[in-house]
Amino acid sequence: METITGITLEGRALAVMEFLHSRVFDPALASPKASNSIKAGVRTTIMRMEQRRTADGMIRYFWSAVHGTEKSIRFADLMAAAGLDRFEEVLEDFRRAFPLD
């Protein structure tokens, strides 16, 4: 998998990113309904997750984003308004696939 940051991901970290790319990131980036602002936000989220390097760091970032800050809540609202899947839509599948160790 090619990463934005050039970091090589392996094992569980790769599985986390493949899951999120297939369910959230790639559909948003490919959607004509996604604004440039949404696409930039998705790329920033990908970069921040890749910088965690480990699956545990990525999983904790996911849960932090779901918990929300003012900025992440506004971003999730923008994605929802555009009809895009957000972390919240994949939460149950993510929880089953990637439990915190």
C-alpha cells in the first residue's frame, strides 16, 4: 500500500489503514460530492494516522476522532452532509476488527 508520508506499514497497522481506505478514505476522495475541503481533510487524517506508525497508535487516533474535538465534529458533519461515510458509520466493524490490546 502506498502511503502519503512514505512510511512503510506492515501487519496490523497495514490492516487498519486498508480497512479505513476501503470504507472511508478512498470513497470520500473519489466522490464528486466531496468538496476540496473534505478531500484535504481526509488526506490530513490519513497523514496523521500514518505518522502513528503502529496499529495501536492508529486505533487510538480513530477513537479519539470518534470521541471528537470541536474541529473533528465539524469535519464529520461536513462529511455527513455530503453523504459520505465517516468513522462513525464504520465504528462497529472497526471495533470488531481492531480491538485495543
